[in-house]
Amino acid sequence: MGKKKVWFITGASKGLGLSLVHQLLNAGQYVAATSRNIGELKKAVNNDSGKFLPLAVNLAEEKSVENAIKTTITKFERIDVVINNAGYGIGGSIEELSDAETRSSFDVNVFGTLNVIRKASPYLRAQRAGHIINIASIAGIAGATGWAVYAAAKSAVIALSEVSAEDLKEFGIKVTVVAPGAFRTSFLTADSLILAANPIAEYEEVRATHGKYLKMDGQQIGDPEKAAAAMISLASMPNPPLHLLLGNDAFQRANNKLESLQKEFKDWRPITISTDFDN
Ligand SMILES: NC(=O)c1ccc[n+]([C@@H]2O[C@H](COP(=O)([O-])OP(=O)(O)OC[C@H]3O[C@@H](n4cnc5c(N)ncnc54)[C@H](OP(=O)(O)O)[C@@H]3O)[C@@H](O)[C@H]2O)c1
């Protein structure tokens, strides 16, 4: 894995975040990890070494994130890799999901990520080094029926990653956005996934696709330990990718989307180019 690094990981009490923390600590790395529930996090990680810093953080609150980053710097003196992992799926058509349900999802999936980047950047800039790894989803590239808000949140994560990679390049800071397919974590369980509290019966296709996803729980093709290892490997690459798909399913969906986008752009080119001034 190379030299010892300091990692800051959000949403670490279970799933991909927990796999990352375990693997990194086993490799002797320094890990600051956040959770809404520090007791759960400590129990799940079960590591009393001075190399693990558990942090109770509300990612939607900028001050809470700022304090967590400061505490990490105070303890470990630097942050080399930030992994914005915390997130959850939210299902329902737009009219079924309330404003509050929708905003809560963006609070964690998007604003939490922005808060972490905003508060970590001054330190990474001063170091003239660092790597920000944002976990989006294949849903942010090729969204599925019934998951519009989740797709919107994760495509926001992809877009903000692409532009911040440009903005941070001059300071030697790298950005990678990871788009996993289906991984066998707690993602599809009632602990994590939110479905519209007030569904509308007429949305039969939305209900059918939710049913299909819920049945997938425990059967997902993706192994979270392998995903964690792949993400960890990014941090020692001299030229890591800006986009990384994880899983065969993600690879297929992303490539189908690319092909259909290319075809649509080409088919409609006459109208597209008809709007320019003639001179
Ligand atoms: N598994 C998949 O199929 C899949 C596919 C594509 C993308 N992803 C993305 O991968 C990331 C990790 O998910 P996972 O698969 O590991 O799922 P998970 O097992 O449910 O873990 C998600 C983590 O995110 C945090 N989290 C969940 N709901 C939250 C909420 N309402 N507020 C704040 N934090 C919350 C939790 O942190 P605490 O409980 O410790 O606070 C938890 O440790 C997420 O961003 C997810 O969107 C997963």
C-alpha cells in the first residue's frame, strides 16, 4: 500500500465505509472515520489503537464537519485521502417524495460531500497534496425507474467531482468519483434505504422496480471488500482515474447509456446545430 497515510472517511459504521476502515487499519494506516452514531462505529471497528479516530458527525451541518476535520488535523497533523462515502438510496417518483424527504437525501448525499470538501480543502491546499474520493453511484450516470431523487443526488456528486478535479489540480490535489453498481452492503435494507412515506397507487412501474431492488438485498453481485480494496489502491496511483466504475453491472449500464446518448445526439444533430447565428 506504500507509505502511511491519513484517511478521513464518512459514514463508516457499516457497508463500504466499514470495509474501508477495517482494511486500512489492518494495513497500519491512520483513519479518522465519521458516523451519526459513534457507539455503533466504535463497536463495529473494535480498534483501540491510536491510529483510529472515531468521530460523531452530522454531515449536513457545516460546523459539525469543520470540527471533525479540525480534530483529525489536531490528532494526525494532516489528511492525505478524503473518502466521501456516506449516502443512502431514496425511492419514489418526484410527486410521491415530500420536499423534506427530498432535501434530507440531498443533505447527506450532496451537501454532506460539499461540506467535507469545503472544510478539508484549506488543509489539502496548504499541503499541496491530497486525494478526494467521492462515492457516487451508477444511478448518477444511468438512473433507474423510481429513483429520480437518488439519481439526481448522485449525478450532482459526479458533476461536482469533475469540476473540482479541475479547480484543485493546480494545488496537486486529485479527485476521483467512484460509481458502484450493486454491492452487498446494508444499502437495500430498511436501516439505510428510504422509500416514499406516501406512495401513490397509480405508480405501478415505480412500485415494481422498487420490489425488484428490494428482492436483490443480499444477492447483489458486488463484493464490498473488493470495492474497498479497489478504492484504497487509487490512493497510491500516480495517475488515478477521474471516474471509476465498480462492478460488471455498472460497466454495462454506463456503456449502454453512452451508446444511447451518442445515438440520440447524432439523430437530433440537425435541430441541435440549427440554432446558431448564420454569421
Ligand atoms: N451498495 C450499493 O449497492 C451502492 C451502489 C451505489 C452506490 N452506493 C453508495 O455507496 C455509499 C456507501 O453505501 P453502502 O453500500 O455501504 O450502504 P450502507 O451499508 O447502508 O452504508 C451507508 C453508510 O452511509 C451512512 N448513511 C446512511 N444513511 C445515512 C443518513 N440518512 N444520514 C447520514 N449518513 C447515512 C451510514 O453511516 P453511519 O450510520 O455510520 O452514520 C452508513 O455507514 C453510499 O454513498 C451509497 O449511496 C452503494
